[in-house]
Amino acid sequence: MLARLHVIISSEKDTDYQKVKEELLNINPQFSISPSREYAGLKGHSEFYITCDLQENEVQPLLDQLNNDWDGEMDDCICYGFNTKMFDEMVYYLGFTYFNDKD
């Protein structure tokens, strides 16, 4: 099923985006990652999106790799880097949605 990850990093530098993107591709080489853009909600931050196909049994292991403390259900959850442990210290926010067609 399709999964989407919204990522906000605490930098607008392309080199920082590329570093985080490389780390994400090391976690899952099948990630399709959008270009980054300035995040209008917070000065000095940028955002991008990731999509990928995941089986339901692959969701929780992925979430565990990205962050140690998600808020919400496994198929629709968020986390912030200021109070949790992210896969990269530059990551400010992650929002994960899993589009399960069984619903």
C-alpha cells in the first residue's frame, strides 16, 4: 500500500537536504523523495515528501527506524525532534500516513 512521509528539517541549505535524503535512502532505497522547498510555517526550515509502497508488516519497523516516539495510530502519526529521537538531528518534524485500501 502507499505510504507518505512529510519531513521538515531545520535548515534551508541544499547540502543539509541532500544529507538527510541520503540517510533516508539508506533506510529504504525505494523511497521516492520530492525536492525540498522552503517551509512557510517556520523560518529557516524546509520540507519535502516521500512516497513508497509498503506492506502492512513493514510499517512499524520503518517507524521504529525513523523515530522512537510517535503520536497517533500506526497508519496516521506524527513526531517532533525537539522531544524525541529522530534518525537525524536536523529533522524537526515527521508526519506519516499509510493508505490501507482495506478501509
